[in-house]
Amino acid sequence: HCKIHVPTVTESSEPSTKWDKSFVITVVPNSTGLEVPEVIWRISGVAKKYATVQRNRIEFFGHSAFVLGEKAPTAIVPIRCQQACKNMQVSVEHDVVNASVHQVKRDASLYELTVEPKGNLPTGLFNTILQIKGQVVDSDARFVIPVSVSGEVVGDLIAIPDIVDLGNRRLGETCETGICVRSRKGNVFTASAFSDVHTL
């Protein structure tokens, strides 16, 4: 019985130009209840990266947020393979985005990942994980690249400010403040009614 300590490889810390990463695995015998001298084996090697993505986190927030009723924003991320690849596919963990992978200009070592939020999403936050899968040409080597996707679906109208601080007030005192309501996309709208807030 042995304890095996395997180092964690953080994908986001890898430079996009670095294809190989050295690793060391430490194996320590489990000597619980046994009179066995402690011996440590260290196994070293190189983990090959067959493909890298320009960014492994795609976000649709702020100016890239999905405005309800408008065309969904699209993110295109290059995928660079160390050598020619084939059978490139992408799977989606949660059904909140459309994602596809296609080859660029007949170059089997360069692909593009296209991602856009689905048009039927409700307002609010969404997130999912993409799995990009591929195979090296003339080899049995296969690889999987995870890409996280998150974002927000917002309505067209926005209130500025969206939080109003009335400060300290005496009981029964009234006060007024101004709020600007505008369209994110510059659409024309009509304010039909506003309700007074009597109780907070």
C-alpha cells in the first residue's frame, strides 16, 4: 500500500506557447502498523499538451452581456494544435449556450471555438463548462480541453442609479430623488406608469 502524491497542473497558468510541462510524482509506502523503513520514489516525466485555447474562460458581462430581445453576442476563441488534429468536437455541460468548433483555412492545426448564449434564456446569471475534444492525426493520442463560460442576461431598460440611498430621515418626512431610466441599445420606449413607494 502506497500513498501517491500527484501535482496539480493549473491550465490557466500555462503560457499558450508552452506545449510540454514537467511533472514529478512522489510515491511513499504506507507504513501504518508495519515496521517498514520510509522509502520515497520520485517519478518524473513530461506531460504533453496537444492543443491550447487562447483563453479558457469566456465571459458575457458588462458590454458583452446578453440584452433580452437582442441578437445574442458571439465569442470566437482560437484553438492552436501542436500538430495536425482531427475529430474536433465540443460538448456543453448545461444547455445555455450554442458552441461549435471548425477548422480555419484548411489548416488542421488551427481551429476556432464559437460560443453564443441561447436566445431563450431568462434574465439573470448563467454558466456552463465546455469540453473540447480532439485527436492527433496519425496517432492514437486524444485530448480534452475544458473552457468555462459565464455571463448575464439583462433587460433593455436600465435605471441609473439602480440603488438609492435616502439617508437618515425623520418619521413621516418626505423626500425626492431623481432616477434616470434609459435603454441600453438606444431603443425608444414610453413610461406608462410609476407607483409611489409608501412602505420600505
